[in-house]
Amino acid sequence: MSVLTRSALSSSFNTNLPDNNSGLITPEVLRGELINTIDSAVFPEDTGSSFIQSFDVANAATVTVDHNLDDDFPIVQIYSASRVQLVVDISSSSANQITVGPFSIASTGSIIISKLR
């Protein structure tokens, strides 16, 4: 079947699933609409994968992470060892590598890199 936008899916429902006063909604038509919905939805297993790397850096240091997620712009979060989110510069070096920092103080923690779909 097809991956459809929200608008196209709504239009398809309105066209193929009328009020059924004429008996036009057959099991085949309904099955097709449900499959289009399934194909178009984003499920938890579709949200990609994550990569976590621990770090221990000195003041003004950067951390380079090879994440191999094949995504130029992954979602990146940096947390200190005390579970506080840190705000530092993040740059995407390639589809498989990011650079985080420089850190303003010596820090330890984790860098979480996620890929959506």
C-alpha cells in the first residue's frame, strides 16, 4: 500500500469510507485503508536507534563521537554525571560523527545521540 501524509490519508478516508448508506465499505476497502494507516504511522520501533558514549573532559576540551547512525543531524543530548543536562556546542562532522564542546568546565557524563526514522 502507500505511505500517505495526514492530509492525503484524511482525503482517502473521506473518499473510500463514506457513511456506508450504500454499502460501499467492503472488507477489502477497509483493509486497504487500515494498511495505509499502518504504513503511514510512526511506531516506537520506527524511531531509529540511539548511541550513548561516556565522557570525561578537561576545561575547553571537545569530544568527538563516532555514532555510525548514518544521519547528518541526529538528536544529541549531553548530561553530566549528576544527571544535569549540559548546554555545549554540537557540530555534525559527517553522517556518522559529531563533535561536542568545547566544555566550559571539566566535566564527566554521557552523550546520547538518537536517530529518528
